Amino acid sequence: MEYVASLLVLIGLYVILASSFNLIIGFGGLISIAHPIFFALGAYTVGVLSTQFGLHPVPSIAAGFVVAMLASFMLSLPSLRISGDYLLITSIGFQLGLLEIIKNLDFVGGASGLGGIPNVVQQHRSLVFAAVALGLAVAVVLSLRALVRGPYGRAIQAMRDDELAFLALGRNAMNIKIAIFAVGSGLAGVAGGLYAYYYQYLTPDQFQILQSAMILTMVVVGGMGSVYGPVVGAVLLLLLPEAITFLNLPSSVMGPLQGVIFTSLVILFLFLRPQGLVPSSKRLSAGGSHE
Amino acid sequence: MKQIRRNMVVALALAATCMGWTAAASAQAAKEPLKFGLAMPLTGSQALFGADQAKAAQWAVQDINAKGGVDGHPLEMILLDTQADPRLGINAVNRLVSVDKVPVFGTAWSAVVKAVAPIANRSQVLGLSVGANSPEIAKLGDYIYTTYPLADVDVVAQARHARETLKKERAAVLYIHNDSGVEGAKIYREAFESLGGKVVAYEAYDAQSTDYTGALLKVRTSNPDIIHVQGLVSDLPQVIAQLRQLGLKQPISTYSAGYNPKVVQQLGAAAEGLLVSALAPSAEQNAEIAEFVERWKKTEGRIPNGLPYTQYLYDMPYLIADLYSHLLKAGKPLTGVNMRQALVDVGTFELPMTGKLVVGADHRVKKPVYLFEVKNGKFEPVATVD
Amino acid sequence: MLDFQTLLQIFWTGLANSTYAVLLAAAFALVLKVVKVWNFAQAGLMGIAYYTMYLAIQKLGWPGYAALALGAGAAIVAALAMEVFGLQTFRRRHSPPLTFFIFTLVISEFVQYVLAMVAGTEPVSLAATIMSASYIVGGVVVSEWDLKAIAATVVLMALLFVVMKRTRHGQYMIAAADNPHLSRLYGVNVRRVYALTFVLAAVLIAAAMYLFGTRASMVPNTPLEMMLFAVIAALLGGMGNVFGAAVAAVFLGLLRAFSILVIPSAWQSLILYALLFITILFFPQGVRIAPRVRKKPAAGPASAGA
């Protein structure tokens, strides 16, 4: 069914987004909320390349990856050199600033959005997209798992748990942070490219802070600092609202009531499992016993 | 323990889904219901309009069914929430098209219409845009038709009125910095200048700010004869209030967002002389509309937000009923392809609230624009521009 | 365009319009400083205060001050409920900081939907009319609302200053902000301090929403959008600095207002965000010279006032 396939595409995309965000924030301990802007950059890169230059999807999405990654340097290099804490502030400015720029540039459609992205799959469109999205999602999750369990992963955790000791041992924290940030953002860019091809229409409003909050909620509810946590979070927070819309509520309160039900459930999850639905196997949460 | 909890959640979600599907399946009537979809913002910042418009459509469905439906078949509307967000709109339309299998659906808000257009075209389901006014809607593909005149109808009418009737030479344009503001402002400027006028100020204001002093002062220094504001109903009163407080006395014109008694109420005396355009006649001009407004007052205790839009939404089920009736008479299967063909074949519709509608081959509709001016706290008609 | 009168006008209305932002930024910064939580539930509290006051004024016909008290009361109750039933639970379970953040955010969304269900989604204003009497002073338009707003904000911030710096409870607050563990050892009831913090924040919020509502109208969505400004101001002011946040809010408001003179209006928001980005690069300690609040407990012995 087309509808199920479209949900699967969304799940695939958000698993990639949540996992890559978890890499940055859960494993790397880099508190940035600018993830959606890299999602946007990948999407807009694909949008421009496909509408203006008619480029083939694979190099377009690869270009989206590269653009998102390069943009992440623009954010991480200046901010991380100062201090990790201020990354949050600069990330807000970065995300919203770039979105304002996009809103004002005519060649990416401005506030009205970029439409007319060509359809690149003619047969069994939704199934193909679902397969690609899910396939990429699986690949991303497995790669992250391999990364985390390998020596590099241990280095990342050591850096996040006690940066002072890490530095004292002569390891270069800065390079690792920048690398994590770049990889995570690049993956978001890939998701963006796929998103552009599937929905064929982009507006800057889809990548605002609300989107940051949604992805962050997926990571936190699913379990920050665990590999499968974001997967559970993404699936749950995407399917739950859809399931609620099937409840046939009276239409006068249908809209807000759906929202009430959904947010109540999320709050319930937070109470039942504040560490996330999937526990992190090792002590991966930053800072340990904060208030 | 956590396994049990997790299973509970999954079970809950599945149960909800099953409940929904069985509920839908068990709603049987004697003759098979004729379905169509409606995707509107029922939550979010646009819900004040979307919810009222959805209600108007529902009333129409009830009224049609009370009179026997379409050749004895009841009309059934499937309503989904979009929050005026393109992504949710796509979700909703996907649902309508592949789960509910409707051959026709209605939606509004330009960003949503643009986003769902590819789905309508790919699945060959007729998509009706009712209320969105971006001029690009006419070019979104074979299966997207608007039943509401696009911005280049009413904004142009305002510009023409300012230039030709009021003989204004210098216009200032203020617009909200989002897609509808940007597009509307551009149309006004092009129209005004093509008629020989001069646009002396062209300032945007941010959707989130409440202090427009800087932009307004720029407008003041440019010395216009008339100020056109392309904003939304939430910021329009503030903009006009600040314009007046800063000492600007020029006439102010706006498009249908200003045609709302709340605006007049909040501005008090400062609303005098405000020129608004509407794409549907008012209650004074059409008795059926007066009845409609009365019905609102009785059931909701107020008048609808965006009255003209609700009129168009009330008419939408009637239009769809006409399409269904046409297909049933011709004995053709009720598919999206045939729906679209029916729209093209029938072409002209007589609708209860908005009168005659002619759907053009260019996917546009032309309607007269009704201009009103606020006099003594009420909207008085001043002109009708064709 | 750059004549003195114009500049003065922009300055005046910019200042007046930053008043509610000042109160909101101060409330957010206060909770951040003492309770160490990014309190995005503030948006929910804003909504509750606003709609309670709307109910009182438009439906029950109460006068302004009574409505304000009711609004503050509602916000206080909601804030305390969240603190006692929500945040304390998470604290007991040693949840990661981001859980608090997400919790407060989802609470705001929940409140927003409930308000939409109960009060509908029409824009509602607290005043019967948003036009207030205005006078021309030296060529500059001064409205009554401007004067009331500035006066109210100055008074409230002064009171806050007195409470924080001169009363015992205020000193407990600062102690708990610097080092909750040590403060407990000295006999400070940290939970009560947190409760008091929320009470103060709720009062500021109710006042801010009253000012906003007598000038503009709002839908349930609006508070979340307004939060961004408060957060940015709190961050720019220095993460432990309530009055720094207040000053930053004024500064940002004026910056936005004046930016129209140099850049096309369409780019106004960009200036704000670009500023955020650049400021931190050149002023990493925050624009106000404020002590950086350490986020992780230091590996060595805990030291008050580090």
C-alpha cells in the first residue's frame, strides 16, 4: 500500500536523522540543536542540482552529503575552538541564520519553497523509496554500532566521560569532535537528499527549531547513548501520531485532542523510562549524577 | 519488565489502529457512500481558519445528505489535520488516496497544496485547492484545480481600485515575510506600476515581531498616498494600530485577511476607512449568506473566521456532489481520472454561497472581487470589480 | 531617514516593546540559574497565565489587577505542579539533563493542545482595544501602553533585584545556584528554594503576558514562538546572569528595531542570528562579564563560588 510505503520512507529517514543526531549529542556529547539545517542543506542541494542542472540522483545525494559536511565545519571549527558549551548557542544562530538566508534567496525558491523536483523513480515509486530509505537506515545503524564498539568508539566515550583525562593522555579531542560532527551532519544531508526526491517540494519552515525538538525527542525517548535507542524513538514517535489519527475522534476536537493524546503518551514514556526506552549498556550518559 | 511495557505500547498502538479501521468499515448506509477527503489545519496557528472551514464543509455534507444525498447515495467526508504544514499535508493526502481511496480531495494553504500536488498527479486523484491563493497553483499539474481565485485576482483588483478609482499615485507596500506576503506584495507592486503608479516604499516585517516601527517609519518618510498591507489576520490589527499611532493618516488597503469583524473591533476608531477585498458577497448582498451567518451565531456563538473562505468551503461538497452526480448519470466508474474529466466537462457550477463558478482550462477561476470599506465600525460595500 | 527624531522614535518604541521580552528572559534565566533546567515549559506557563487572564477579563469582567493576580496564581500552581511531580521525580532518578529539557518542551506542547481544545484557536487579546491613548513628546509618539510597560518592567526587575540580593531567601537561591550540595549541608532547603524560584518566574511570566496581551493578540501557538527570543537573550546575557539576560533582551530588541535603517527589512531576523553566532565567537564568556557556570561536577573537590 502506498500509504504504508510512505510511512516506511519517513521511518527510514528519521532513523537516519535520529541516529546521526545521537552520534553527535549522545556519543560525542556535543550539544548542538542544528541538526535540521544539515538535513535542509542536503535537501536543498539535491533540489538545486536536480532542478537547475538535471543531475543524476546518486551524485546529487553525494553532493548533499559533502555540502552538509562542509557546512558542519563552518559551525564546529569556530565554536569548538572556544568551548563545547557554547556550541549550543552558535548552533541556534547557525540554523536560524541559514534558514533566513534561504528564505531570502530566490534561486532556492525563497519563502515560497523549492518545488518541481523531478520524479526519479517511475515504477513502484513508493516501494523503491521505502527500500532505499530503510536500507540506508540499516546501514547507518550498523555502521554506528561498529563504530561505537570499536576502538574509535571507546576513544569517543572516554573523551565524553572525562575530557581532562583524555587530553592528559595525549589524545586529540578536538579532531574527534569535529570528525563526529562532520559525519553526523553529512548523514543528515543524505537523509535530506532522499527527502527532496521523495516529496519533490521543500520549504524553509520544515527545518525550524520544531524539527530539532522532534528529532531530539526521538533520541531522548528512545535512549540517548545507545545504538538502537534512536531507532525505537523514531519508529515510536512517527507511528504513534498516525495511529492516533485512526481513532475516529469527534472532529470538533479531533485536532487538538490528537495532540493531547500524543504528548501525554510521550510524557508517560519519559516518566516510565527517563533514561530512554533502550538502556545504554554502559554508563554512556554524560555527567552521571546530575540533578 | 520493560519488555512488558514495550509490548503494552505496541499493543495499544495496534488496538487504536484496529479500532479506527473497524469503525470506518462498520459505517454502512443503505447505498454506498460517496467519499471525498478534506485536509485542513485543525491545530496549529492556522487552525482558527482551518477548523471553521472544515466545519462549513461538514455542514454542507449534512445539508446535502438531509436532502437525500447524491441520487440516494450519502456523501461522506474524511477529514484530516495538516497544521498547514506541507509534510503533514503529504501524509494526510497519502492516507486519503491510498487508504481511504478517495477519487477527489480538497485542501488549502499554498504550501500544502504545492506539496501534495505531486501525489495528486502521480495517483491521478483530483485535488481541489479551496482558499489558497498562490498564483503558482494554476501550474501545479493536471490534477490540481483551484475553486478559489488566486492572489492575482483580488490583490490586482485592489491595486486597480487604488489607481483608477481613487486616483492614487504613490503607493507603499507593507508585507509579512512569508510566502503569502511576499507573493501578494509582488503582485500588488506589479499591478500598481503597470497602471502607471509608483511604489514608493516596499517593506517586509517579520512574522514573529510585534514592533514594526522601523518599517513604518520608512513608509512614513516615503510619503505615500495609500498604504497596502499584505499581512495575516493575527498581525494586521497591530500593523494598522501602529501605523495610525505613528501619525500616518493615509488610507490603508488590504486583502481578504482584513475582512474580519475582529479586526474592526480591536482597532476601534482606527479601523475607519480601511479598504478590504473579499472574494464572496457579504451577508447583506446575498440572503443565503445571511442565513449561514445566523447559523454560525446560533451554534457557535460567533461569526466564522474568514467568512469568504468558509463560504467557498461550504460550496465545495456541493461541487463534488455535482461531479459525482454527473459520473453516476453517465455510468462511469468513480475514479480520479473520471473526476477530473467531469470537472472539465461540466465546467460551470451554480453554487449556493458563492454563485456561479467557471473552471477555466488554465486551472484558474475568475470571480468578481467585492471591495468593502469600514464605515462606522461596519464593512460597507464600495465597489465590485470584475 | 537618519534624523534625530526618527532615531528617537525607533529607540522609544523599541525600548517599550522589549519590556515583556525582558521579563520573559529574566524568568527563563532565573530558572536556568537556580534550578539548572532549560525551562521550555515556560511557554506552557505563558499560555496558562494568558488564557486565565483572558477568562477573567473578557468573560468574568474583572479589572486588570485582579486578572493579573489570578493569572499569576494559575501560573504559580502550574509551575509548582510541574516542579513537584515532574522535575523532582527526574532528579531523584538521576536522569540525564536532556530528559529535563525534553520533558519541559513536551509539557509546553501538551498545554498548547489543551488550550487549543478548551479555548479554541482564535486570536484573543486581553484588552478590548489594542489602541491606547498617545501623546507627542518632542516629535516622538509616546503611547500610554509604552509608559505603563516600561514602568512595570522597571519596578518588577527592581523588586527581583531586591529579593535576590537583599533577602535571606534570595541568598539561599544564589547559594543553591552555585552549589546545591554544599547548600544542603548548610541547612538550606533546596527544594523550597526551587519552589520559590518557580513562583518568582511565574509572577514575571504573568506580568509579561499581561503587557503583551494588552497590546497584541495571541493564539495557543504563540508562546513557543516567543520563547526563542527569551532563550537567546538568556544565553547572550551569560548563563548564570538574570540581569544580564534582561539587558540582553533590551539590547536585542533595540538591535532589531534599529537594524531596519541599515538593511532591507527582509533581512532583519538574520541580523539577530548572525549576532548570536558571531558574539559567542568573540565574547565566549557571554557579552556580560559573568562567571561561567560549570556544568559538569569538577573531578576535584566541590568548591563553592568556583
